[in-house]
Amino acid sequence: MGFLQTIPELRQPAPGVELLCLPEPRFKRAQLGLSLDMPLDAGRAARTLLSEVLQQGSAALPTRRDLSRALQAAYGAGCSLDTGRNGEDHRLDVSLAWVGERFLPSGTTVVPQLLTLVQQLLEQPRRGQDGSPFDEQVVARERALLLQRLAERKDDRPSYAEERFLRLMCAHEPYGLQSWDSEEAVAALTAADLEAARLELLARARITAVVVGPCDPDIISAWLADVFGHRNNVVTLTEISRPVPAAVREVKEELEMDQAQFHYGFRYAEPSSKRLVEALGFACSVLGGGSHGRLFRVVREEKSLAYGIYATQRARKGLVTVAAGIDASAYEEVRAEVDTQLLDLQANGPTAEEMEMVLVNRLDRLRGLADSGHELANYFVREHSLGLHRSPAARAALLQDLQPQEIAEAARLLVPDLAYMLSGKVS
């Protein structure tokens, strides 16, 4: 299977709105994603709870059952909202998916009513009977459920360790903030807070939309212009901070648990070229991108120092982070081995076998984009956010042209910042 030559058309149908259009007929289902970005400011707790409350119904479809019936009537369409941190921004995602109309009975159309459904969720939410901007019982229920999830997050020790690690590593940067703010902030939220957040989000959020699959993008573009065309005060998002570490820091924290969680964070400056961007991702994969990575093969397989160990590139922020489940007593050895493997990669580059394994892995992922509209949409949203705008075929060609010395050069950009371990009490 070859690589897609596709590059999305970029439109700007409304102030602060960018639309990536990929009308690919190869897919059976069409996908529309809306990403509404705001700063990680004091309103993020309200926006987080708002995404849960909005999904409980609208004025026209006042219950979850009504909403589900409307989606089923549109031949099994799907609609969901979610929030989280995106780089150093706070993002609310709206996802809509439906069967392409060429697969439906002749003359059937579902797109207009689905777009109306989304618009009603955002603009005409279910109100309270007492004049409250939202049903108070719904707000109370969803607030309690959110607080329960936040209280339980320590039960997922690996995820909680990652949360603590990033908060400490980026303590004075937006990236270190939680997308929900705090449990105290969530507990204090009122229906009026959610309404203020909703109005600000629609009026000021910077929006990236992507439509993929068997759909006329003109319909989506016209809808976005109608919904958001009146805006004149779109928020300006701040540049992502990339501080240079002065020295390697070390933090160890204790929490009752069996398996310790090790994290090691590295920063890098903005790469000077698109080629170096790709080489850096390649270097991260060589180091710890999976079972083919050095850390997995050496630390886990050869030395049995970890239950699993991987490296992740956080490209928008300029971080590479290593995570491992270990015995607390192995901390020093694991940290030293990560340093050893990175230094060797920086000095000598990858072996021919490593180049081949990583190349096969990354090319397979690019080929797979032809089979998934969802993954293709995610690919181009990421490309857009990084300012790269490459087709899968162009990226594949660049990957196949990279040389070992370029991987070594990219690896030399990585500067260690924080070594962290969360473990049970160490005797």
C-alpha cells in the first residue's frame, strides 16, 4: 500500500476559525472535529465541567435519551465533547461522525440536522426550570461525578505519577497546570459560572476544525461562518515557553504503592528545520519508542531493571520524557542507564538495525492513515499545530532519507531537566 499524497485545503470561514478540509471518498464515515482553544486560565475548571453538562441535552433535546435517539435516527451518528490540556492551552473538543450520505438511501441527508444538533448543544443548552442557566440537578450530578473521578485519580498510580512529574518539571509554566484547575475550584462551580464560560468560549476561543471523509466541505465552511462569523474579540494564545534547564533536578515522593514509577524529563530548543524535527522524533523512537527501543531492550530485556520503559516526545512543548515501572531499589541504575544510552546515541547515532526497525515502525503508521479517517484527521491537526503541513507521502520520503548522523545531531538537542520517582516508603 502506498502513502497518501493528500494535503488538506485550509480555509478561514470566520474570525479565529481555521478549517482543514479532506473530502476523502475512500472512507465510509465522515468526521468533523472542532477544537476550541483558550488559555489555561482561571476559567478552565468551568469549561471542564461545562463539557460534561452540555452533553446531557439541549433545549430541543432535553435528555440524554433524546440526544441518543436523534443520533440513532441519523443512521448511527456519534457526537461527544471532551476537554483537556493541549500544549499550554485549554482545549474543548467537539467530535461528530456520521455515515457518508452516498451510503444512505437515495435523497437522504443527515449533515444539516447533525450540525443543528451540535449548534443547539453549544448555543441552546438545557436550562433550569427556575430560570437558572442550567438545570441545577444536572450541574450538581456532573460536578459530583467529576470530583469523584479527580479523587480517584491516585488509584491509577502510573497516571498520577506522570501528573506529579509534569507538575514539578513545569512548575512555573502553564504546562504544569491541571486542565481542571483543582478539586476546590471544581467544587465551587455554579450554573452561572458554566454559563459565563460557555459564552466566553463561543465568543473568544481560537478554533481549529477538520472535516475528513465523504462530505462536502462547503457545507461545513458555511455552517462555521454562520455560527462564528460575528466574532470580533478572539483570544490571543501565548507562545509556548521553552526554558533551558540550569541543572538536573531530582525529586522523590512517597505514596503507598507496590511498583515504583520512574520519570526522566528532557527539554530541547525549537528545531531549526523541518528535517531536524523529523530526526528528533526518530531519535526519540530509537531511544524508547517501543519494544524496538534501546531502553526496552537494555533496561528491561537485558538487565531486568524495569517492568516496562518508554520514551515519549511532546513536540509542541519541546519535551522528551521517559517513563518506567521499576522497583524503587533500581532507581539509580535505571537513571544511569538512560543517561548512558542517550549519551551513546548522541555520540554515535543509531545502528543500522535500529534505523531499519524505527523506519519500518514509522512508515507502517503512515500507511495506516489511509484506513482511518479519525487517525488521518489527528495527523493533519498535529501537522497544522506544528506548522509542518506535510502529506503522509512527503513525510515518508523524508524519513527514508534521514541519515544516522542526523539522528545523533537531533539527540544532542536533549538536555536533562528532572529525574523523578514516586514509590512506597523506601527503607
